[in-house]
Amino acid sequence: MNSTPTRVDCYVHVDAPPAPSQDPPRLEFFPSPLHPERGTELGVAYEFQQQLTLALWLYRSAPCRITTWPGRRTFPVSLSLRGDALEDFLRFARALIEFHDDRQAYLVARISPDVLEDDIIRVFFVGGHRIDDAWLKARWPVMAATDLYERARRSHEADIAFLFLMMALEVLFNDGGSELSRRIAQRCAIMNGRNSAQRKEMFDIALRLYVRRSRLVHGDLLEKGRVLAIRKEDLYHATDLVRLSLLRFIVLSRVKTKTEVMRILDDAMFDPGVSEQLQAEVEEHWRKLGADLHSAINLGCEPDGAR
């Protein structure tokens, strides 16, 4: 019996229109072989779609989605992956394979925990993963925050998406205590800022976003005679802060508990070298997996299509 997840090949078909055409290329994917009497292959295609979508969302903060092809008409886009950019994304997506496997194990532990009690059955759901209290304690923050991040990216309502993103930041950086907004902003800025100026900018952004979040949650919805609305730039900045934090927690959760990470971030307030060491550790992990983390850190490049 295999102790690792089964890999299923998928055919990918790209329908490129003639050169004079104004229609974009169409990409279709489906598992092989398709069986007319069972839904297994379609289930695999669904999982493939879910993982590809999450990879895109972790790679860039710009709005993107996979949709059913509705006919030969064009779509406005704010980001296009071609040539070297596409190759870079594919390397990044491959580096997420272990994370996808961890997410599958986490989802089974969360939704069907009884499965984990049977050693024979569990292998079909989580492969060779050894899931115990220590494994869950180390990984649940990044997994729960990823759930909230996905829900935010799927939402068509700006205020709901914004609240999901702020909840994700709390899951990652809150460990109780007072001055919640300030501690979350400081930790987020220290983890993701590459120099003092960038950390200060991110700290100010996170604090501003948290004020907005508090007004939404507590019903303070009037602003200059109008109902409070989430601005596109606020939603984009919240998306970027969560995305960048997840890219680092994906690595750190494999070797450190959340408590250990919070202690390191708090120590870094007095010693910037601690933060630099932490970032170097994360970047080295991604490099070993064949991905360049810098290419996914697209700070300060808010797309025109940001919601």
C-alpha cells in the first residue's frame, strides 16, 4: 500500500486562436483517463483547480480566478503571466506541493477526525502524514489563516472579504493580551518589512486597516455623511499583508510553533538582526524548493484592477 499521496496526470489543452483574432487563448485541463461511470477523475480535476487557484492567490495579490469558459469573448485583466514570468510562477507552484499535502491532512483532521484513528483508512486520506497534537499545534495557525484568505479572495463583497483578511492577520499574529491592534501591526511589519522604512510603512498601513476593521465590526458605519465603504487600496493592502505573511508562515510552521515565532518577532523589535535572520531562513527554504521568494513579493505594485 502506498504511503504517499497518489499523483494523477492531467492533460492540458491550450486553444490558441489565429494571429489576427482578438480572442485570448483558452486553457482547458482534465484528468486522464476520464471514466463515464465514476466521478473520481472529476474530483481530481476539482482539487487541481483548487490548488492552482490558491497558488495564483499566493503568488500575487492582484485579483485572479479560474472560470468556466463562457464563449469566445475577452476578459479585462490586470496581470498576465507569460514567458519568464510564467516559468517563475510554475516553479513557485511546484514548491507548494508539500503545503498542499499538509492542507489535505489538516482538512481531514478538522472535518473527519475519526479517520485518523484508523491506521488502515487514514492512509487513503493523508498518506504518510503523522498527525498528532504537536503537528496540529504547529500548523493550525497557517492553515486556518489560509482558509480565511481563500474565503476572502472568493468573496464578491468588499467588506466581507476585508473582514476575513483581518481575521487571518489575527490568527497569525495574535496571542492574547492588550493593545491588540498595535502588536499585530508591529509583528506583521517586522516579519515582512525588509528595512526600517518599509517596516514603518507597513506598520502604519496595518494600523489604519485595523481602525477600519474596528469600525466595521462595531457598527460605526458613517463617514462624512456617507456609509463607510472599503476602499480598493485598503482591500489590496490587506490582501498583500496576509499573502506575504502566509508565504513566511508556510515555512516557519514546519520548524517552529506560533509561540516561538511570536517571541522571535517581539525580540526583533530591539534587534533588527533577528528579523533579518528569520527572513533569510525563510528565503533559503524557498530557494531549496526551487522558488524565488522575491518574485512573489510584489510590494508597492498595486494593480489597476485591484478590488
